[in-house]
Amino acid sequence: MSDAAWAGISPAELAQERARWEEISHLIDSLSEAQVVRPGYFPDGWSVKDMLGHIGTWMAEAGMVLEQIRFGTFRSEEIDIDALNARFLDAMRDVPMDIVRAQASASRARMLRHWAALPERTRDAEAWVRKAGPEHYDEHLPRLREWVSEMDSP
């Protein structure tokens, strides 16, 4: 994407988001295919693939919300995070890892593109980007680091 496309995003914000995303990607890349799909990453039986699908679907949701904010059709309402998490997990559970990775990458690009295109950074827009992006990555990175370490142990 050109520099003009990122005009709405500060360099510090973009660097923060990118660094965390790259760490997630690097950690996932360090795992074998079998390790990526092995249940146990999360107590509920999630695999790393499930975690990436979860993050990707939240970024897809954020992209949709940002688009609605941009065009004035967004209506803030309470969301049932647990219900959405369950729905997203169910939707992505049987999707192959290469598709999960592509979906997450495309959703991230779309979220960032819509964030950059906002004529005004609203409180709702900021919250959605933080919660779907860097703050969400931060929720999962500690366990992902542990999981990778566990997978490296004999």
C-alpha cells in the first residue's frame, strides 16, 4: 500500500500493530503443521490455528464496522463477545490452515485500509481497531510464546 493510503494512521500506531502482528506470524511459522493444529493452546481445546482464525474473524468484524463508521451506517450496540467467539470458532474450525492464514492476513489488511480511510477517528473506530488489533494480539501473545516454547521442549 502507498504512503498516502496510510495517511490516517500515525507511524507509531502502525509500527506497534505491525510489530505485534509480525511476532504472531513468526511464532506460528516456527511451528510444524501438526503443532499448529494440536489442541491445547487454549484450555477449551483450541489449537494455534483456532487462535489465528479467532483473531482473523475479529479483524474481519472490525473492518466491517470501520466501513460502516466511514459511511455513517454504524450503530453502536452491546455485543455478546462470548457468543461471537463461539460462532467464529465454529465457522473457522474445519477451515484448512492455509485458508485461515489467508483470511487473517486479508482481514488485517482490510481493517487497516478502512482505518486509514476514515475521515475522522471516532471513539468507536479507535476501540474497534485496538480491540481487534494490538490489544487482541497482546491477549494471545503470552500464551502463544509459551505454547511455542512447550512445543520446542523435548
